[in-house]
Amino acid sequence: MLTVAIQAGGQSRRMGRDKGLVLLDGQPLVRRLLDRVADLGDEILITTNRPEDYAFLGVRLAPDESPGAGALSGLRTALKAAHGDKVLVLACDMPFVSRALLMYLIGLAPQADVVIPRPAGEYEPMHAVYDRGCLTEIEASLEAGDMRMISFFSRVSVLPVEDDILERLDPGRRSFFNVNTPADLAQAERLLSEA
């Protein structure tokens, strides 16, 4: 069983308001992402510290155990809340994810604890498939105060998806475009109008 978990628990400091609910082409970013991942998994959940603001989406909501504790803590929340053994984790502010790339990652999921894109040698941990068995090592990192998203990678099996495959499945790498600021939002609007 596969769970799709959308992370919407961040503080959105640079945007100045909840990024997941920011409108892009008249639609909240999180709704746009939900539409792109529809039917990819057996269940969809959203991790958020404001469940009342996301209730209109009609999907299962999981509040962060430790609000404001960072992305690794949010990953722990997603894996704990998931019913699936494998969990596709996506940030709510990535409006251009490629279904072809997501399906490729899901197809590789049985081969490793973490299947993750690595464009230009940099991991994209908010666009990856995790095995729920990673929870033990994530907990160990959090207890040790190591809040980096990749802090536990050396203790689990990781299968990176490199540039050659990324270019084939997502030319231009728009999957990894994040809407973090009002300027990013304006650029996303431009990208949509050009498409």
C-alpha cells in the first residue's frame, strides 16, 4: 500500500502567509498538487498545523506532533500517520510535479528505504518515497538534535535518481520549483501562462 503525504506544516515565513493556501491561477497550491497526484496512491493525507484551514479538501489531515520543529519532524509525522508501507512525500509548494517522474519513483520504491531525486547532486527530500521503516532512524536523528532531512540517510538504503533520468522524465526540472516567496509565485504564474 502506498500513501501520498503532502507536507503543509511549514511556517511560510518568506511568503508571509500559508503557502499551501496561496492561489496560483485561482486555485490553492495544495489543491493543484492534490489534482496532480490523484490516484497515484491508496490514500492521501496532508500534514498541517492548521487542520481547520485544510478541511475543505476532504482528505485525511495529520497535525504535526511538534509544530515548528522543522521538516524532519514533519516527515516523522507523515510516516507515523501513513497507513501505507511506502510513503510518497511532497511539499505543498511544488505546483509543477511531474506525474511521469512520480510514477518512476513509486516503481522503484520496493528497491530501497528511500527513493529520491538528486538533481545536480543535491537531494530533494520533499519529493521522495520513504519506507515507514525509516521512522526508527528519523527518531534517532531527532533525539540527537540532528534536524537535517538527510541526517538518517547513512543508516538506511537510499536509491538516488540522477540527472540523466530526471531530464528524460521532467525536462527543465520544473518538479523541483518551490513557491516560497511572492516573487516565486509571480514566476509560477508566468510559467503557467507560457505552458
